[in-house]
Amino acid sequence: MTHPTRLDWFILAILGLFFGASFMGVSVALQGFGPLSIAAYRIALGALLLVAFAKASGRRMPALSAPNGVAVWAAAIAMGAFSNAIPFFLLGWAQAYVASGFAGVSMAAMPLITLILAHFLVSGERITLRRLIGILIGLAGVLVLIGPSAFESTGLALENTARLVCLAAGACYAIGSIVARLCPDVDRRAFAATALVAATVMIVPVALWQEGIPRELPSALPVISVILLGIFPTALAQILLVILVRRAGPTFLSLVNYQVPLWALFLGAVLLGEALPSSLIWAMLLILIGVAISQLGALTRLFARG
């Protein structure tokens, strides 16, 4: 079993910041683009940047004929599908029918889904009572943070189906992290680039089919927002995600989902002047306690090393 280090905790925090900021970025980008178009543009830009970076650094994927070549390529394509293309499409459809609070809760359920799947699929990632209690407390913290809106009904005909689709999107992220962990050892940059290229091939046709090409260029702010989304929570985050899941495992990586709503609220307050909810302190306390309990052994070793 791999034990998280200070670097792993730092990467986890950076990923939380990137993903939390992406909510604000998407809300700005929606002023000029549809949700699937935003997903397609940011993934395509992220793929372009990572391919250029991998080529500039002389990194490449192994040939299909090489030992483990087929397994590595299959894992990269699967990660592109489960960590990017499929959940982006599912959430883009489902959020038209469910309250935004429920979508947030479905993402916060991802650590629990990951814990269950990793128990059966990843060596050393066993379900323990302490881990389970910690993850459930963290989930409770997210529920406190989101409040009653987590279970508000839109009254739309497809709402129940859309709720299941939201949970399926969370399961996709869990599967994607496990696929990256089980992949044979390969250069992280080349693997991340290939995964985003695969996701681009999947999501761009769907976006064009559903939303088409914009008839006129949107204003500067949505365009800048899409560019920033492609750079930080897509390209850089993809590399960091692959590095972290290979170093510390999928269950540890899944804890990033508890940070995302906290970062989103803090950034909204600092940059947009939005009011912080009164439940924030209690929610933060529950989330921190949950993370501490689920990672008690790792934290004890971390502080013991000084």
C-alpha cells in the first residue's frame, strides 16, 4: 500500500483549487458557449497543450507492439472516456433536469464509490471501518455545506433519471482513477496527453451534434474563460491527477471532491464578492474530520517524520 507524502497532500490541494475554480470559469464561459461546447473546447485545448509538452520533452507512449503496449493504450483511452468525455456529457445533460445542489452531492459521493471499487480492484486499497467512517463524515460535511438545495425537486419529468445519471458520472470519475492506477508503468505526461486526445475524439463530435458551431464569436470574457479552463483544470490537472493516483492511490485522490465546493465558495467570495453560507464552518469541520479519520495512518506517519 502506498502512503501519501507531503507532496501528495500538496498536489491534492492544488487539484482542489483547480477544480473549484473551474465552476466559476464554466459559469463565465456559459455566457458565450453551450455546456458541451465548453467541455469539447477545454478538452481539445488541454490535449493540444499536453501533446506539445510531451513532444517537446521527448516523451511518448510505447508502441502497440511493445510489451504492455496494448494495455497502456487501452488504459489511456479508458481514462479519457471515464475521467473526461463520458462524465462531461452525462453532467451536461443531467444538470438541465436536477437542482445544482444534487449535482454537487453526486460528485461528493465519488470517494465512497471509489472506496468500494478499489477494494475489489486495487491491491492495498482495502475497505476498513475507519476509512468508511471518515468518508461518510466527509460526505456529511458536503451535505451540510450545500444545505436543503441538495434534495430540492425541479418537478421535471426526467428528474429521477437525471439523478441516476449524475451518480453515474461520479462513478465514471471513480473508474477513471482506478484505470489510471492499474495501468502498467508509463511516462505520466505521454499517458495524460493520450487520455485527453482520446477524450477529444469522443466529445467533439457529440458537442457538434448537440450544439453545432457558434454562428458568431462570443465576447472576450467567455473565450478567455474557456482558454483558462483548458490550461489549468484540464491540461495541468490531468498530469497532476495521473501523478497523484499513481503515487497515492485512487481512494486518496478521491478526497479532492470534498475540497471542490469549499474552494468554489472561497473563490466566489474573494473574486466575486459572494456571501459565504453560515454553514461553512460546520461543513469545513466535518470535512476535515472525515479526511483526518480516513487518512489517520498517513497523517500520523507524515507528522512523525517531522
